[in-house]
Amino acid sequence: MVAQLGVRDLTAPEFRARARVEAVAIQVRTGSANKLMPGFAGTLSEREIDGVARFVVTRLAGATVVTTAGGSDAAAGPGSGARPAVVD
């Protein structure tokens, strides 16, 4: 199904190894480059976007929530200084 739709498999080990909440939140906010997924900025609140991103990274993909600053989930909040890792 993933290949037929031309989308990324969020359960694939390659994605799980590099998934970061901040990068997924950017994707949810702005949409995908290929326009298969629309952006949800203005439709979802920042809190909702963060919740979707955390679900994708922690529940769906099974990864640990981390930031490039090496912090934990709690360290990733506003003003934490944590910078997102890029998930192409």
C-alpha cells in the first residue's frame, strides 16, 4: 500500500531511527513537499500538531522522543534551546 501511494512507511526502521518530534511537527504543519499530505497549520492548534507529531514518533514509529540537544521529551518544550533533527 505504501508503494502504491508513494508515501513513507512510518513504521520502517529507517524512519524510526531518525524520527524526531520537531521535524515531524514541521511536516504536519506545512505538509509534504510532494503535496500528498496537506499542511494543517491554521486547522490544528500548535498543541494538536505537537500531539500528532509525538504520536507518530512514539506510538506509531516506536521511537524514543529525543531532540538534537540530547534532551528528553520534557526538554523539547518552548525555550528549551533544542533544535530539531531533519527528517527529509
